Amino acid sequence: MDSNKMDIVMDVKVQVTVQLGTAQLPMKEIVELSPGAQIQLKQNAKDPVSLLVNGKLVALGEVIVVDDRFGLKITEILDTMS
């Protein structure tokens, strides 16, 4: 695709999600959640987090803090063509 055709889509907004981890819980445990409850995720603390664009996994990275806000340092761009 030439540069002029790519310019058309460069301003299109997409949903970007950083996924720290996942857990699978029975509904009974979900409805019993309260402030202070803890949910153990499947991922280990040192595992990379996922960067999803419109629900598609495109990269992996590390959680960082920048000026009191969370951020993501990209460590690997995945082959999205496969």
C-alpha cells in the first residue's frame, strides 16, 4: 500500500487494551467479591503483559510507571500476519 493510501487510515481511532492477566472464577465467587478481595491471575509476576488492538494481540511488554501513571514498555512486536 503506498503512502498516500495509508494516510487515509492513520487518523482512525482503535481500541488499545493492556491485559495484565486473566482468571477463571465460578459466578458464586464473582458475586461475593467486595472491596479488599484479591483475585489470583494465571500469569506470573515476571510474565509479559499483552497489548491488544481492537482485541487482537499485537505486542508484549512490561508495565512501567511514568509520572504517577501506568504505562507499557513494548518488548516484542508479534507477527500479526499469521
